[in-house]
Amino acid sequence: MVLVFMLFVSCATWQNAAQRNMTVVFYNVENLFDLEDEPGKQDGEFTPQSEKNWDMTKYRKKLADISRVISGINEGDLPEIVGLCEVENEKVLQDLVRTGLLASGNYQIVHHESPDFRGIDCALIYRPDEFQVVDHFAVPVRFDDDPSFSTRDILYVKGRTLNRQEFHIFVNHWPSRIGGVAQTEPKRLKVAHILKIKIDSVMIASPNGHIIVMGDMNDEPDNKSLLEVLGAKPPSAPGALLVNLMYPEFTEGRGSYNYRGSWDMLDNLIVSPGLLDSKGFRVVDEKGYIYRESWMEYTNSQGDLVPNRTYGGPTYYGGVSDHFPVYFRLRR
């Protein structure tokens, strides 16, 4: 009888603690494609007939690995909100949320098809027991000076937590640096301008709401797109309208992506300052973190530990992703 009572109290305490905390994650999962060659998408490289020989065994392994990463970020509790990029469609998302420990979270999906020529999109999965979505849509990204260039739309999701705090979430995957950082920067600046206009409109319409911007921006916290256009400052900066929670990790020389031995903080988490005050949810430690475990890493030819990617060209490495996820915790 005493043992049963103690177990009940312990369980109730843990559940109460879980309800007073939230974990927000962003993860570039590196080309999560199904096996089908879908018309209108350049996804033929991820089929059994391609040079990559993408098959069901590899697909299921990748799903299991992504599930293991996401479910491992929180000890004893699954993350409530997870933004994703480089997902092909809703089918791969449905397969993911039914895989491994993620299945117990009953995750719901927000996804819109974007015009990216390869067919990769942004998405959000969330636990409806902790977060309720009330609206969502894609924010189009177009380039007047280059109308033929297609990239990922920004995914916007509005929702409320159990204590009825309003979150406005923007999931991003900005144009890559392929072709040179300086040469490709104008496109990322354009996306940052598009995002800033939308954030400003949300702040005017919902002054008590909280902004959460997440994504693979292919820029670092001190680049112009983030620091100047968005105005996302370090957590210590006074009077900031937006705060980049990955700045502390960035200034310590850490990153979510490794390019030729250099760590880059391409994956960013940005919030409005209301999540750093003493009311309602507050960001724990006023910073974000990189999640990495030894099984997610690979020692390259230079002896560096880097994210173990799934493919390098046509060569199958069997890793989970070429990015590490980033996350922050909220407590009230």
C-alpha cells in the first residue's frame, strides 16, 4: 500500500512538472524522401533505381534514427514542438511520427507543399496534449529579380499552450550557400525581409503573443540577414525586439553544421523577448543548445567529429543527418 502510494505521488509529481515545461526543437533531417519518383519533383535520386539505390531498408533506418534523435533530446518526456526541414511530403512525416518512441507522443502534423524544385519542404510536428494549433499557412518566397528561382516557403503556425499562451512559429529553410556565401547572400537577405514583414504584422495584431523563429537559415547569427534585417540580437543585448538563442553557442565556437572542418551555426532559434521575462513561459538559461550524441557523429579524414550524414554524393554512409538539431526549453 505504501509503495503504491509512493509510486502514485512520484508519477503525479513528474506529470505536473512535465506540464510546466516545454521543449522546442528544430532539425534539418537531410533529405527525408520516400521511394516514389513523384511527377513534378526532381526526386529521382531517391528511388531504388537511382545511383543512390535508395530502398526500404535505408528509408526505415533513417526514420528510426531521426525518431531516436528527437526522442532523446528530453530525458523522460518527448519534445512538444518540433520544426523540420528537408522533408519531401506528408507521407514521410506520417511514417516518422509512427516510428519508435515518437509513436507514443501522438504527434500531429502541419505541412504545406512548397515550390522547391527538389520537392523538399518545411514542417512542424507537435503534441496536441500540450499545444493546440489554431491556424497555419505558407508564406510565399519569391524573387522579383529571378522569378525562375524556386525555394522553400516559410511555414507559419499559430497555436496555444495549455496555459493559453499564444505562439506564432515560423519554420524556415533559406537558400543555400552553394555558389559562394557572398554570391548567394542577396537571396537570404530577401527571405529575411519577407520574414521580418510578416513578424512585424503579427506583433501588431497580437502584441501579447510570442514569436518563435526556427530554421536552417544557411547564415550564422552575426550575418546581416539575421543580425541586421531581422534584428535578432544576443540574449544579453538590451532592448532587442528579437533574440537569437543560438548566439551564446555560436560565440563559443560551436555549430550545428560542419563545412570542411569549420563549425557553422546555420540552424537558428529566435524568440521575442516576452519569452525571456518573468511572466508565463520563460526560456531556461536564456539560450538554445545543440543536441549531439556520439552515435550521431563521424570521424572524418582530418580527425574531426562531424554530423554523420546519410549520403555523400552517391556514397551511402548510413548516418542520420548532416546537421545536428538545436533546441531550447521553456519553464513556467
